[in-house]
Amino acid sequence: MPAHLADVVRVEREAQTYPWSETMLADGIAGTHHIAVGAWYGGELVGFYLADRVIDESTLHNICVDPHYQRLGYGALLLNDYLQRSAALGCQTWWLEVRNSNVGAIALYQRYGYHQVGCRKGYYRSDDGVEDALVLSRLQGSGE
């Protein structure tokens, strides 16, 4: 996936109001404990996820789908791939943070067995200043 950094940056910038920087995305792709996967359609990157793994836990740091391909199942496809791939690496607990206003993503995560375990006040930038992040966790055997 490092060879496709420009594609990752493009999707991130098109999909996010406050996108990660190219450096942050490159760092998320690199590393021995990192998991970086893209979804392709017709030779074009339509989505990706970036995660890490430490022993038997994994954190999903970024999952992003090009706006032209949203609501077509790519988010679920990527999330399912992430959970299967990280479970095959021995993970039994999964973590993520999500904007409290991102009801579509929250519903998807809940469908896959994630539950809210905390809240980070003022974690994300927003048009109104800041927005809270919900901290979600999932245990082995939860969800679809």
C-alpha cells in the first residue's frame, strides 16, 4: 500500500472535512505492526483502512470511503476485512474512536459488535470548534 500513498491521500481529502495529513497517512501505512488495506474498483482506490496491532489487540485508526462510493457496502467490506485479517493475526479485542455525529459509522460498528466504552471530550475539530469522540470496543466473538 505504500506505493499507493497518493491514492490514499486523494480519497482521504475527498471524503473528510478535516483529513489526515500526507505524513500521518504515510505513518499509518508503515510499520511492522500496522495493517493497511485498500478496496479497489476498476483500478481506482475507492476506500481504505489503517490499523495497528499490539499482541492481541488492534486499533482501527482510519477507515475511509470515497464519497462517490459511499453507501454501496464498501465500508462494511473494509470493516469485515479488517476484523477477519486482524483476528487471523491473533487479535481478540478491537478499539476505535468515531465522531459522535457520525451516526452511519456508529450503526455499522454496532452491527459488527462494537460497544461504547468511553468518550473523549473535544477530540475532533469541527465547524463548531470541537466534537467528542466515542470510544468503541469489540471483543472476540461479537457481531457478524
